[in-house]
Amino acid sequence: MIKKAALVGCSDPLPEKEKKDILRLPRLLEDMGVSLEISPLLLSDDPPAPREKAEAVNRAFRDPEMDYVFDVSGGDLANTTLPYLDFDAIRDSRALLFGFSDLSTVLNAVVAKTGRPAVNYQIRNLLYADSAAQRVFFREKILTGALSPADLRPRFLRGNGMRGKIFGGNIRCFLKLAGTPYWPEPDGGILLLESLGGGVNQMITALEQYRQLGVFDRIGGVLLGSFTHMEEQRLSPTIEELVLEAVPQTVAVAKTRLVGHYPDARAVLLGADTTVAKPQAL
């Protein structure tokens, strides 16, 4: 049975190279049994208004045959679409929303406003350095609905496991939801954090804002993805050290490289009851 997907963009306009990249996706997905529609706004030379971008998302979710809505954008502007999203249509749809980085704002807003899950994942990874493995992962995990935290191969820094609804994403972008109606309920949850840029001071101040918001006192675990700049520059203190110092001793902390901005990143289901455990020794 052919599945149906849509490509949209709630954040910044795509650079020309990425516009050319996404034109390779329809044939690739067709070979995996997915029919793909690309929003014309993604290819436009004129930056679309927030309402226009949101309406492209709304149209996709109002389509009763839609299975997946993949946001391929990133940057800074995704939260500008939030007032125009049709959360009733998203709630009533069978389709899942996928995106990452700046889309942390929209993904978590969907969870908060609809009670439905969303997925932290960038479909453009099907095209890049780890494309062969990504295509296997897409067929075997995403198209079958078999996503699992075990795919992330987490390494525990504190504790042996954590259980709850995962929320969060990009450490900077997710904070844009603080104080808004789109902030998800953190109680008992697992806070997912990753970052492309930013050094030690930027991480310290972001973690301090989470602390002042009371998030660390209400969660059961922190799942760290990749922090690209910090890790590639080997900055010290490390993100692991900063988080272990910032969160209470009772909060479990795990680390995975397979969430974030590297091309081998896997998918994380937000807003669904999840158990993250130490991988079993072979």
C-alpha cells in the first residue's frame, strides 16, 4: 500500500543547494512506497510569510490520506508559524509531523496542544553521508512505526534507566516556548537536549534558564544528543559535566551521538510514554 507524505518548511527559507537536494527525495521515497508532495513555498525565491508556511502544514494535515508531514527547514523562524497552525486538524489527523533543530518549537507545540506525538528527525539525512544506513533505518523503523530508544544506543552517565514522555530537542530553540501556551508538561518526563553551535558559556546560560524554569526539579531524566561545536572543539567543561552539575542527583542522565545534527542521527518520538534503558551487554 502506497503511503503519502508532504514536505513543508516552517523555519528559514532553504538555501539553493538544499532546494536542489529535496528535489531528489520524491524518486527516493517512491522506491520505498511513499508518494511525496513538495510545498511550492520550499522552492520559492520569495520568503513566505508565517501564515503561508503554517497553511501549507495545515493543508497537509487536513488531507485524510496523509501519513507523514516532513519539515525540511531549520534556522530561527519556526515559532512564528505557531499562531496560525490548525491544531484541531493536527489532532484529528493520522499523520505524524517530523522535524528537528528549530522545529523543536513546532514539534513540542503539537505535543502540548494536541496530545499527539511528533518525531525529532530530519528526512534530508536520507541524502547525505550516511544515506545507505539512513534508508535502511527509514524503511525498517519509520515506515513500520517501530521507533525505539534502543536505536539511539544511549550511554548512561547517571542512573540505569528513565521512563516518561520525551520532550525538548534543540537546547536553544526549545526555550523559545517557555512562558507560552505551547510549552509541554514536563512532570515525570525525559528532557531531550542537543545543539549544533554554542560554546561553554552558551550552554551554561541555557541550562541555568531550564533550572530557573523549574524543569530540572520536575523531570525523571535527561537524554543528551550531540553538541556539535562543543564536541568537535573539545571544549571544557564538557556538556556532560555541565549537565551533571546542573541537574539534581536524583535525575538520570544519558548520552547518545545519534540525536542532533550529524548525518547519522536517528529519530526520537516525542510525547509518547518511553523507556530508555542501558543497552544489554552482548
